[in-house]
Amino acid sequence: MLKYLPFMAALWAAPVYGQQCLPFDEAVSQLSGTYGEDVVAIGNVQSGARMFVFQNANTGTWTVMIVSPSGNACMAGSGTDFRLILGQPA
């Protein structure tokens, strides 16, 4: 988890805390290039934003980004041991 600290500091963007987000293209480039994570799921958020789930299939790391309509990407969470469950969970 420590490897994510610089990235988390750059991306974690709750306006209440005054932190900043990155442009989506930069966030994707950093997740792909640095952590080997690719998009595995996309969804719409009520506010008009989009949620992107990234995963590295080899290491199991994952990141959830919320992207505003203006294109700013803010990390909502990250972790390890990601497993994609298709269909009904057992």
C-alpha cells in the first residue's frame, strides 16, 4: 500500500479538504505505466460523473477513480486482492 502514497496524495480530491485531482489522461497513464492497471469496469454516477475501476490482473491491485464531467480524475480508493465476479456471487 505504501507504493500508492505519492499517487494517492496527488489524486485524492475531496473538495472539503482542498486537495486537487489530475486530468483523466494523466491518471490513466500513471496507473497503467506505474502500476500496470487497466480499466475493467465503468459506471455512471448520479452527479454526472463516471466511475472507473482499474485492476492489475497479475498483482491483484485495484484503483477506483471518479471522473467529473470536466475530466478531472479523483481517486476514491485503492487496494489489493481484487477479484472480478461475473454473474451471481456464490
